Amino acid sequence: MDTVTRPRILVVGAGFAGVDCVRRLERKLAPDEADVTLVTPYSYQLYLPLLPQVASGVLTPQSIAISLRRSKKYRTRILPGGAIGVDLRSKVCVVRTLNDKIVNEPYDYIVLAPGSVTRTFDIPGLTEHAFGMKTLAEAAYIRDHVITQLDLADASDDPAEKAARLQFVVVGGGYAGTETAACLQRLTHAAVQRYPRLDPRLIRWHLIDIAPKLMPELGDKLGRSAQEILKRRGVDVSLGVSIDKAGPEEVTFTDGRVVPTHTLIWTAGVVASPLIGTLGAETVRGRLAVTAEMTLPGHDGVFALGDSAAVPDLAKGQEGAVCPPTAQHAMRQGRKVADNVIAALRGQPLKPYEHKDLGLVVDLGGKDAVSKPLGIELRGIAAQAVARGYHWSALRTNVAKTRVMTNWLLNAVAGDDFVRTGFQARRPARLKDFEFTDSYLTPEQVRARVASTAADQP
């Protein structure tokens, strides 16, 4: 008797793009129309834009980690692990599970939304000594680390050590870096009042970027406003400057300055997940080249979106324009890809993705913010209301919205707390320890593994 199997839809990545795609598939597919599998090392969707507020303790980690298993109606199978290679010819995705077992996951349709990893350069000591701000564990660790520096400085009788522990360097003048420096500066400014042995003037935050402007996407006026807010708080903003080398107790800038510090936070941009390199397909600045329908040319049933795909930005009307790697695009691309996967499954025409950017919001903590919704420039309380209102509305569940709003209200009323959890004490926790970028296979290794596994099967 012949067995009829349902089409297999494999979604790689549980970020904004992947989760919105899965949820749309679950709502629109008939119960027996297809099987959906989601490959992710975590059983939650992380709301990345609020990571700096976790690092500064305004929000708890659980607030922005939205469970994928909360509702009983979801029928997607979750494969706990990370995709480390894809054989497009054999239609197999190679996955390394959480217990380090490597398995082959066949598919009929694949949605590639593996997101991005921190962009690094060949700078001596960078990956060994810098912290990242891309994962929940990193944000929680940085908070512990910063408070630890205050504790150790307070206990030290060595003026040089005290000064070094109270200097902090953030590299990257984009949204992540600017918000990280702003939020953590507020944390240390509030915390030092509880350390009577420490001179507040010794606490210095440095924000540096090789670009000539801070957050150029905001425009000159808002970028200058954000820079003025940071300078007013005592943050030393240096543009046209980067890191020459990094050590365990000092950082050398490209302008020759040597800053004694135990804290280097690297947020200088992102690049597409290394998974894209295993496909052997055409890329645009490291992102997978796809059509406006988010399909991979020459390969049936392959879709890609989010940070790892160069999706044409039709709304700009410019030749070669691609959508920026932002949450608002990823969420909408996820829904459109789900519609196109269903259309392909049902033999219907696919539709292109088009979305006009709604604007940008930057939360600098407290009452400070700059925002540009729909092209309207805002500062101060109005910008803060827009920024937090946007983030709050973008959270996917009512539980997450309630937790975040409660945390904001509690912080506004009770202020900051300065508790070190210590759950990662004495563990390595630098850039190289969190994103596992050395775990991926080469295209040749992927094909060899898939071929050998197929040969072993009867």
C-alpha cells in the first residue's frame, strides 16, 4: 500500500521573521495540509531591540524572551538545535541538536531565517576580550559584569585599578551601541550613589565609531541631539575612531589613545548567519540574493528573509535597494513568506514583498529618546512615548506586554537595583563564547555528509 506523506515545511530560525512565518502558517494551513518544523536552539523568541534595557536591569530577561510553547493550539514541531548546513540539491538541512548530535532534516519547502551574528574584524584580542550584545545571556552577563566592576573598584586600594574598573568602552554608534552606552551609563550613575568610597567623576563611558556621524539613519539633527544627550550625561563620544587592539586590562584606539579598562562591549554591526555560506549560492554583501517574492532563484521551494537575505526594497523604487535588517521588515517578511509558501504549495502565484519604512526609535533611558516615526522628528518625552509604545505594541503576546509594562512602571517608581546574580561567574563569556560561529560546515562537508547518510540507508 502506498503511503501519502504531507509536504514538509522547514523553518530555520526563531527570530522575528521565522516566528511570524510559523504563526501565519499555523493559522492559514489546513490541519492535514502540511507538516511544519521549526529549527531553533531556544524555545523562545527574543525581542532584540530591548536587550540594552535587560543589560541595564530595567527589564528582566524573561520579559523579552517570549515562549514558543505557551499556547496549546500551536502544532509546529520544534527541533531544538542550530542549522549548520543546507544541501539545496538533496533538500536536506543539517542540524546540530542541543546534545551535540548531528541529524539530517529533509524538507520539501525551506524558509531560511537564521538571522545574523555580530560582525567582527581582524583586530588583535577582540574576540578574546570583548563582550557582545546579541543574545539574552550576553545582556544578562554584561549587567553582572558592570556591577562587579563597581564592587571591585569600591574594594580596591589601588588607584590605577580603581580607575581602570570604572572606565567602560562601547564600540558601535548604531542603535544597539548607542542604546547600550546610554542605558548602562544611567545604571552606573545611579549605582555609584550606593558606593560612598567611589568618586563619581572616575566613572567614564566611551562610545566610539569609525563612522563620521552617530546613527546617520536618523538624520543630522536627531543624530546630533542623541550625541548631545550622551555628552550631557558624561559619555565621551568619539567618531572616526575604532579599536586597534584589545587586551584584558586596556584597549588601544586607532587614534593612539590607550584606555585602561576591563569592559569592552562590541556592537559594531551584524553580518548574515554563517549558515548562508554553506549554500554555495549568490550573495549581496554577505546576505543571500533573493527575488522580491523572497525565493532563491534556480531552487524550487527555497525562501529566505530577514537579516540573512538581501530582499529587494520595492518601496524605495531604487535599483539595487534592499531592505535593512530591522524588526519591522523581518516581521512583515515572515508573514509574506508564509503566504508565498502556501501559494507555492497550492500552485498559486506568489506575491512580492513591499513595505514602506515606518521610521526609527531610539530609547536612551529615563526621559531621553529620539524618534522619527513616519518622518516626524521627535525628542524627549514625546520621543520616549513613541519608542516605548512601538516596542510594547510589537511584543507578540499579552503576557510579554504585561511583563514589560510592569517592569517599566516598577523601574519608574522604585528606581534601579544593583543585584549581581552571579549565575555565570568564572565562566568565559566573551564574543567567541556565545555565538558559536565556528560550528558551521562548508558546502563540501554538507554534501559529503548528506551523500554518506543516504548511502547508509537501505
